[in-house]
Amino acid sequence: MANSSEHGQGGQAHGSVKEYVQGLIFSIVLTMVPFAMVMAEIGSKQLIVGVIMIFAVAQILVQLVYFLHMNTSSEQMWNTSSAVFVVVIVAIILVGSLWIMDHLNHNMLMGH
């Protein structure tokens, strides 16, 4: 056969079952840790929000590497640069949303 088991129809590289299982395990752990912290009320609210944000960024990186197979090869340059742009935009939205909600909460409690 001309196609190996690691290449798809268009010649794109696909991961092995081992990589997909590793990505799944990492994704489950990165989801369960913040969930457990919230449910068990471990730590202060600021710590929990910080952990959720850090684990969310880690979750994005796991998704990009293990499931979208993004790496630093020259063929992936446009994909990598667009992923960096997406991460920056998501960070701006996340930080901006938290900042807006914090100020709304502060301004609503001014009279109390």
C-alpha cells in the first residue's frame, strides 16, 4: 500500500492510539482537578479562579498537541502562528471578562 498507517488521505500526519490515549488522560486530569477543587471548596476563591485559568490554558495546549497534532515543524508554521493568535485572543477575553465582572461586582456593592 502507498499510504502508511500514520498518514491520512491528504498526507496529513495522524497520531497513534497511544498519543490519543495520553491526550485523553491529560484532558481528564486537567478537567477533574479544578472540578474537585470547586466541589470540595479547597482554597480561596482567588486560588480556585487562578487554578481554573491555568488548567484551561493547559487544556488548550493538550488539545492542540495531542488531537490537532500541532508541532514546531516548518509545515505547521501557519497553524502554529494562528494557534498563538487564538491563545492571545482567548487570554484577552478571559482576563477582560474577569476584570469586567470584578468591577461590576464592586460597583453594585458600593451602597451596602
